[in-house]
Amino acid sequence: MDPTNISLFNVVMPLVKKGVYLSLDDEFKKVTKNSERVKYATDILKRYNLLPDERIMKVKSLEKSLELKNSGNRAFVQKDDKEALLLYTKSIAAAPIPTEQDLSMPVTENANDALAIAFANRSAVLFRLEKYNLCLQDISQALKYNYPNKLQYKLFERQGKCLQHLGRKKDAMNSINNALKGLSSAELAEDRRQQIKGELVNLLKSYQSAIAFRNLPRDEEPQLPKCSYNRNIKLPCASGCVEIKYSPEMGRYMSATRDIKVGDILVVEKPFASELESKYFETHCYKCMRRCEALLPCSFCSLVMYCSEECRSSCWDESHYIGCSILPTLQNLDIFVKGYLALKIVVKACKTNGIKSLLESLAAQEKLEEIKRGFNNKGVLSSSDYSPIHWLTGHTEKLSLKLLFSMSLNAACILHCLETMTDFFSDMDVDECKYEVGGLLLQHILSLQINSHAVEETLYSTENYLEPGSFRKNVELIGCAVHAVLSLVNHSCDPNVIRTTHREDISVLRAVKPIARGEQVFDCYQFHFFINEKEERKTHYETFYHFTCKCTACTEDWPTLHSLPDVEPTFICNRCKQILPIRVTDLNINGTVTCESCKKIHRAKTFIDICIPSQEQKLSSMKAVRSKNKKDWVDYGNKVIARLHLMCEYTKQPFRLCYEVQHILQDCLRLSGNSHAL
């Protein structure tokens, strides 16, 4: 096949024309195991010569790197810093990595300096953007890769200025002294050399004065949220306030072991594996998905990048040592992002356990009750273990044959690339285990359709925070991930928890309603009652998730948010849940309200606070928008939680304002988590 024209569309269409799809009912339905389905698909692709037979590489290119660097230079001169930053990053990705021999040569003789120069140029953009810590990182990378001696004085001067802005007096003075020493190697006319020397000496003198140093205010990342209450021994990523239970109707599900309050954190989980959408390869870390303006390149391909040496190293060791050589080919096949994620899962699992040992372990677990599958021999369900991921359902028996065949084609193409373009099977008997691996690939491609979670990043901007409606936000889906524990939470169109992304790809599950002991924990998979009509939700969940939702919003056919009347709530007693026949306009802030049913006495101020946000809450909201500091969003979110708790306790649902406040809380949590100010 032509390697530049091998998208999966071009693989499937010849099969359609040859009538292969029409014969599926007679042939493919006889195949019952995933490994056999992949073999069937592979045989079909071989028969029609449709398997990719040439590897596409995204190799390093000096010519491409220099071209991108020069484009970056033009953007920098024109003060288009955003474009310059992106172009220099692309130049870094494309630049050949100097060998140890290159780096051992005298700096003046090292011709392989494209990478060092690209890092140095990007540091100039970061300095102009006042990203001083990132600028220092790029300067260190430029020096590491032998930035030319004749230009090093510029880097040391920039380094000193960054350190001065960061309040590091001694280090700043050392850098300026290094710049003075570096002038001796600079290829400059003598008068120009003396001019620069004078400027550096004056800079050094100014640094000797404490006045020149000030600590810039730091926009510190809020601490990663921690689970409420005690630690869960069986679910290490979860709070002790939840447990996993099982019923034939619901399967495995999460349940409360105690009364849970609004705002309580139930789960903080790092995924077993995650995959970044390809359009974010040049702006986000391929390992942890963190947005980073000073990305480091993969040492071998020019496709993916990393926020740190640690992420680069751990990603390589986990899966990219295989993915690096076939990712471009799979991209050209238009393998969707969940196909890449399935590949990562299988590579990581096989490397950790060994394919033979892995298959034996899974065969033993298959004999266990469903509730026990995925738990290790200590009774723990760990987010870092493969076993819980393996037992996530894919509802294979409910899929159409055509969809199942299409997914089998995906798995067959990935398996073929694994076999012919990598050394994945080098330590295995290929004939014995190839299709077992293919079966695992297909299993995860299928299960990820309903068991993966989106990794989100919230982008926001404010033109004038005093202007109504000036605050704008947009939630971007930057990747997908698979979680052992979060995948066991069932759906409701009126959920009692929300899931948000915090610090890279970590998911946090937080209660947005009180959850009584023994009550099930419900997330919303996608369509919420206050946005989507019942019939739309019903069709979606029956088609893609293969169940009929029986939540209260569906059984009582609640209207969407915009159809809910914008009226005063119907208040209820938080003890006996009987209606309190009161109106806010009739209440005295210092008065009380007595429940006629259980005789509980309530403060009137409670009901007033439900309907009217306090001045403190309004000021907190304005501060968060104005400062763009994530900690301010945390503070505002805590005030919203307090108000939402009152609404859930004292109003009959559905109450429009309650869901509007719930939505505000979700925004606060998103903005205090994985967010970026434009």
C-alpha cells in the first residue's frame, strides 16, 4: 500500500466495494472470542492486501528545525510572541539530539547546535512574556546542548535578569559575572565589546543594591484536593465514605458508607493510562497532559513532547519505547485516540507482567465472582494495577456486527504495526501469543467506548471584569484516560457528584448533593437533564451505553433548566422533608420558622441566604475573576458549596436556582483545577 494513503477509511472502503461487509452476518457472527475476531479481520486485510506495509516516521530533521527557527525569528521581531513560542517549540521538536560525541567536542567546533539555539531563542520569548522560571529552564537546556561559546554571554545576561526578577541576588550576580567572562569569546568589534562590558558592570553594581531585588507575586498552584474523611483501605484512591457493591441489575457500583455532605471529596484518582489528543502535542506534555510553554522533545521522534525530564523518561519506560516508532503510521491510518489508549494499556500491562503470566492471572480471575475481579490478593483495588482495567465491561454482546468488525479492523492494524514495526514480540513466541495480544487490544478498544473519561482543560479570559458577561470560558477535551475506580460509578441524568480534572490528568470526584448512607453514587456520563431533553438522553444512552436510564429526572420527566420556572423555591424541613409554606419576602432576617410536622425550629436567615447570595460571596466571585489566581477560585468555590448545601437541604427539587448554583460550583472547580488564562 502507498504509506501516504492508508487511512482506515481507505482500508474499509475497498472491503465495502467487494461486499465483505454484506457477508458479515454469515461469517463474522460465528466468531465469539476477541482474539479470533482480530485474526478474522487480519486475514481479510491480508487477502485484499490492505495491511500497512511501510512505516511512516516523524524523524528529526536539521533542515526542518532551521526552517521553523527562522520563521520563529521573524515572528519574534514582529512581537508575535505566541506564534514565535509555538514555532521555536516545533523547531526544538524537529532538531536532531546531539550525540555524546557531539557534546564531548569543544563548543566552538560543535556544528550540531540547532537544538541549543532553538532553546535559547525560545528563552528570549519566555523572558519577554515574564515567564522567568521557564526561561531559566530553557537557558539550562541550551547550555546543556553546547550553545556556541561566542553567544553564551547573552544567555548568562538573560539568566541574571531572570534571577533578579525572582529575587535571587547571589545567583543573579554569579550569572552576570559569567556573562562578563563569556565576553572574551564573543566575536564582536572591540568598541562593541567594551560597550556591552560597561552595561554588564553597571548591571552588576545595581544588583549589589537590595533595592534592585523584589519577589514577584507567585500564582501558586493550589494543593491537589484530598479525599474527605478517612482513607479507604480497599480503594486507596478513594475516601472511606464509599465502597464498591454489586447487584445483578446494576453490576458493580459505588455506594456511600456514611452520610456525605455537599463538597465532600470521594475520589482522587490518577488514571492507569491516558492519551493526549494529537492537536495538543505541541502545547501539552504527552505523559501528564500538563500545558507547558517550555516543552522538551522526545529523544527520537519529532511528534510528542514533555514538560520535564521525569515525564519524558517515565513515558518512554512505560509505553513510548514501542509507540514512538509506530505512532505516525497509526496517525496516518486515522486510528482514533481510544485506539492509541488501548495500545498504551496493553503495552504497559505486558511489560509489567509479561504476556504469559498476565494471561494466566486473568484466566484465574475469570473464575471469581464479578464483585471480586480486579481486586488483588490483599483485597485491594489499585488504580495502578492492570487487572481492574481488564474487567471493565465493553457490552460486546450488544454491539452490531458492523461496528464490532470495524473495531476489529482497528485492532488488527495496530497489531500488525506492533508485529512488523517494533520489537514488542522479541521476547515472545509470536505465533503463540500474537492474537491473544490482539484480543486484548480489541477488548480495550471496545471497553473504552463506555469506560474512558475525558481529560479537560478550561480556557478562560476576561476583557474587563467589571463588565457584566465579560468573563468567558471554554472547556477543551484534550485527551482521554481510563480509571479503575471512577469507571465503576454508574450514571444518572441528575447526578449527585461531579468529576473535574486537576493537575494534569488526575480526576477528582466531589459531591454536589447530600448522599445518604447506603445511597448509590451517580455521575453523569454526558447528557444532563438540565441541558438535554429526555428523549435525546434516552436515545443516546440506549445507543451508546446500552442501558435505559431510570433516574428520577427521567422517570418524572423533569424539564430542562431553561424550561424550569424562575420562581421562589418550595422550601422543605431538612429533618422530616415536609413542605414549609413560607415565602422569602415574608420573612424577617432575625425571625424563625417552625415546621408544623416535626416542630423543628429553623432560622429565617437560612431561607434568605438560599435565595440571595451574600455580599461576601459576590466579592469572592469578583476577586477570583480579577486575580486569575486558582486559589481565589478555591475560596469562591467553598462559599458556593455552603450555599448549595443549604439549597439541597431546604428546597424541593428540581429548583432552577439550585442547578444554576451547581453549575457555578462546577466552573469554580474546573477553574481551580486544570485551567489556563488566555
